[in-house]
Amino acid sequence: MGKDVIAAAACLSVLLGPMLASAHGGQKLVIRAPNGRFLRADEKGLLHADRLVPGEDCTLELLEQHDGLIALKAPSGRFLLTEDRNARLLRADSPQVEPGQRETFSLISLENGRAALRTDGFLDYVLFGNNVARLAAQPSGDQPRKEETIEIYHAGELPESLRTTFSTLVTEVVMDELGDEQYDKTTRRTKQEYIKLPAPTLRDLKRTKKHRILSVTQEHRVQAQLDGPVVIHLRKMPYLRSHTDREVKLLMFVVEATVPARGLVNYKIPRRLSATTKYQATAKLAIVGEFRVRQSGDQLTYDPPKLVDIQIDMQLRDLSNDILNAMRGEITKILNRELHKRRDRIHEQANRAIVKAVKDRDFQHPLLKYIKLP
């Protein structure tokens, strides 16, 4: 029991230390734009909403000013400011030592942890796009539009001991789900080609008619199963607490996984051609996800995980067909191009799969009951 208490205290100091330390100065925060990415300041002072996971270059310092206004300081130590009405950019390179009218904002709290920034000088909402943050081209009125709303979080990082525990739990889930499963799917596609030939009538001398000149049915069968242990590394696990709604708390996870697989591929054009090869392959996955955390007493519960981003890179190691094996490099490129094209669909299917996999499981650890999330 004593060791658990000591370990829990160490976890708390790592998790809460940065948050408690920030109370003596400004509050350390990160901003999430409407596109789901975190805002960062580049070396030129421009702001970009392009970080999947918040890092040091995303950390801003919030300083409370008079009349309920706030100022935001970039990692460089310079304040965020609004340029003049012609440029209409929000930048992170103010030359001022103390915030003035162009460096101060109203922070508007909205529902479900969302918020908006309104300039003190122009009374415009800040528009957070994918490229740079700027003032909206047209006034929004009293209520901000969706693209002018943000989420503001206090950010911390769960200690390595808990990341290791979650890695083990996730690995167990994946092995349970995939260990004895075999993927076996056959798809058929009919390829047809047509040619247009003249077919004039008295009313329409330019009329053409489409004639089918080719119809080929292609059939693909893919079988796959695990070919060894899945290696999962939970690289980061940021903890985010909403600045405007204390009930909104998120745990994010950055996962790298290596999945070995083996199976069989068959390609067939009925009554004309058939080719079959066994294969071995390694899939490398990079996943960013999150889930909302809820605390009741000493218990932590969470909503189903949601994947924010998933990338898959497939490497074929061996093909039993000598001719195809000689083309393994080119086949791998084609395969990865197809995976990239289907990225959105894979993302959607992976989200459904992960919700199903953890629906009836309880991810608890003795140390979790000691952590009092602020």
C-alpha cells in the first residue's frame, strides 16, 4: 500500500505541477480551433491551426486585465495582437512590453466548453482557419459563427507509468479482438467500357448512341490474420481540462503500433484468369485519439474513444508468387496509395471498431483512484 501511495504522489506531482506553478503568473493554456487542430505560433509570428496534439509551441499564457479583458502571450514571450483593419490578422509578435488595446480581448464563454475571442479595439470575433488566424471579413453580430468558436484547455501530460499501463491494456484488447480472427473478404467489380457512335434522326442530326464494347468482372479475395504479437507504444497522453467549463475534461492518446500479418490474395477474372499468392506483411499505424473523462468520487469513467487521425503504412515482406515477389516494391506503393485514398473511410471504420472493442471493458488501475483531476 505504501508503494502505491508514493507512486500516486509522484504521478500527481508530474500531472499537476505545471498547472499549480502557472497559478503564480499567468495561466498556461492551449487553444483548439474549429478544425480540431491546436493553434501554434511560428517563428514569423503567424498563428496556424495545424497541430493534432498540443506541444510547447502551442502553449499560451493567459493574463487577466481590467474590466474582464484578457491578454495572451505566445511561447516567444510576445503578446498576441490584432493588426489594423486592412491586414485583419491575429499575430503573436506584439512589440509592446505591456498589453494595450490591440493586445486585449474579451473571452466569451459558450456551451459545452466552447468559447470565442472578441477584439477589444475592433469588437470583431477572431476567425480561426487552417492557415492563419484573422478577423472575420464580415461582422458576425452578437453571436459568433461556428468558425469563430474555439476550445481553451489547461494542458498536462500523464506520467509514463500510467502510459505504460494503458499501453498494456490496449495491447490486451487488440490481441483479444484480433488474435483468433481471420479476415476473409471477396469483392467483385464489373468494369465496362463504352463507345459513342453516330445515331442521327430527322429531329437531331447530331444524336449519338452509347454502345458497350467491353464488360469484365474482376474478383478479389483477401484473407488475413495476425502473424505474431502486436507491438503498441503509447507515446503521449495529454490531459486537457476546459478553461471555460470545468466539467469538460479530455484524455488524448498518441499511439504507434506495429501489426504483423499473413494471409492470401486471389485475383480472378472468371473463366479467363486466376492468380493466387500467399504473403507476409507489416502494418505500421500512427493514431491520435481522445475520450472525455468524468470523475465521481474516486472513480474515473469515460466516453467511448474517438480517433482524431489515423495513418497506415503497409510493407509487404514476402510473396509466394515469384513473379509478384519481384514486383513487391511497386505493389507496396500501389497498396499504400490505395490506403491513402481510403483514409477517411478507414478512419470512420476504425472509430466504429474501437468503440465496439472497449464497450464492455473496464480500464481501471489502482493508481487512478488517487488522481484527483482538477
